[in-house]
Amino acid sequence: MGQITLNQITKSFGDVQVIPPLDLEINEGEFVVFVGPSGCGKSTLLRLIAGLEDVSSGNITIDGRNATEVPPAKRGLAMVFQSYALYPHMSVRKNIAFPLRMAGLDKAAQKAKVEAAASVLNLTDYLERRPGQLSGGQRQRVAIGRAIVREPSAFLFDEPLSNLDAALRVNMRLEISELHQTLKTTMIYVTHDQVEAMTMADKIVVLQAGFIEQVGSPLELYHTPRNKFVAGFIGSPK
Ligand code: ADP
Ligand code: MG
């Protein structure tokens, strides 16, 4: 599960093509980082995979199914939003349970899944608090918890740490990497931060103006950047 193939996909807004024909293979369990400067199309690409935008042409296959025929909610993917997407009037427990309640799961099953997610995220002692009574990092973990309970085949993160201060960002980076090692679920992580890309990714996709400049492991990009843009962006001396 969590095998995603992009086959010659394009995306235009009006006359402007922001994603030229693009191919990409994301393997089961991989931690893939889309990195590139602001406006290069990272969020658009993630939204196309999530089904929040429709491709203009080409197709996306998720676990063998043509995604165009599968509505966003049925794709088995969970988008992790920034922590401010939490409901301020609801407890942590209710925030995490929210997608399960929407799906009509019974109370006992909701409780079991919420408590399992809270345990993975070290939130067990905070379940009855409201988001306003938590630190920035804890709030971000609640947002992740809301994705975990859905047991997705892939997690999609769009710059989840950009609101946090530098020290907390380093912590959360480690926590998300650990979570990936625990769950072994495919994760697609969008960032404009090269350090995040280099420290978290199994596979980095370097984007510029909608084009893939290079795909490779952090070491491959560092030692054999394909061009000056990749070299400059990844920060190797070449
Ligand atoms: P990134 O996430 O890498 O900063 P985006 O995917 O948000 O980049 O944007 C890529 C390009 O597509 C930008 O030029 C942006 O202005 C444009 N764009 C994104 N969404 C829309 C939209 N809904 N309508 C028109 N243009 C858009
Ligand atoms: Mg973006």
C-alpha cells in the first residue's frame, strides 16, 4: 500500500501551465520530499495527488487504481494540515476522533484508535485538553494524530513545520522521522527547506518551475547533482 505513480501529469490554471508533463514513482513505505523554491509547484503537486485539484492531463495511479476514478476521500491518503486547522473548542481527544466520528465509527472503536494514536505521539496525558492549552509542537502532533487514526496508505504533509520556531522545527523533524520508522507508511513531505529534505528523505524530488530537476537519495543529490541548480540548492560544493 502507498504505491503512487504519476504518469505524464500536467496542471494548468487558465493559460498557465504550472506542471509540465511529469512522471514520478513513489514506492510503498518511502519517505519522499518535494523540495524547491516558493512557487515551483510543490503544493499543486501534492494537491493533485490528494485529489484536491484535478490533473489537466495524464493520470495518477494509487495502489493500482486509477485515481481519477476515485474521489479524494476514498484515495486512502491523509493530508496533514498545519496545527491551526484544529478545532479550538474541542478537546484533543475529540479533535483526533473527528474523522472517525465523521466516518460513523462506534464509540468504543473511536476510543481505541484515538488512544493508540495518542500513545504513538506522546499525547496520552493531554487528551482532555483543548488545543489552546498545548504547545506548538503538541498541537502539530494532534494534527498528525488526526491523520493517523484514518490509517492511510500515505501521509501528505505540506510544509507542516513552517509555523514553528527553529528549535521546535528540529524536534518535530525528528519526531516525524521516528513516526515514519514506526508506521512504515509512505510519506510525501513538501518543504522549501533543504535541511529538512536532506535529513528526512529516502528520496528527494527537486522541483523548479514545475519541472523535476532531479530525483535521488540525499547522498546521490549531494555527490552527483545533475546541474548547477540542484548543486546550489542542495548546497554541495560542485
Ligand atoms: P509552491 O507550493 O511550490 O510554493 P504552488 O504549487 O503553490 O507552489 O504554486 C505553483 C504555481 O501555480 C505558482 O505560480 C502559483 O501562483 C500557481 N497557482 C497555484 N494555485 C493556483 C490557483 N488555484 N490558481 C492559479 N494559479 C495557481
Ligand atoms: Mg506551497
